[in-house]
Amino acid sequence: MVYFKTRGSADGKFPPCDFASIITKVYPGNVVSLATFGEAGLRFETKVKKGEAPGYWDWMPFQKNQQARLEEKA
């Protein structure tokens, strides 16, 4: 599970937001395809790059926190 960061609407009526997603395919270079669960239902995103900007995917905060704790123990 990861977040897909939506782009929002061009008119600003719908701001960018994070939706839970399942990775359905992995490509080289942190690029994935996703099944995204939005307010209006299921949608599919293909070849999405990893990043923190709208239109990208990223790990959920608890995943980032878990990784940081594991790195502290190492």
C-alpha cells in the first residue's frame, strides 16, 4: 500500500490529496502502476514515478516512520 498524490482539478475546486493505492506492477527506477481507491471509486494509474508532488506516488507516513526506526537500530 502506498499513497497516490492526485493532481487536483485545474479550477482548484478539488485540491490535490492522497489516496490509498495498491502497487500492481513495478518498473525500473521507482516507477509503478497503481490501483487507487478514491472517493468516486477505483481508478488505475500507470507508470507513476515516486515523489512528493501531485501526480506521483509515495510511501505512507507510518511506512516512512517504520523505516526510520529500523535504520536507527542498524
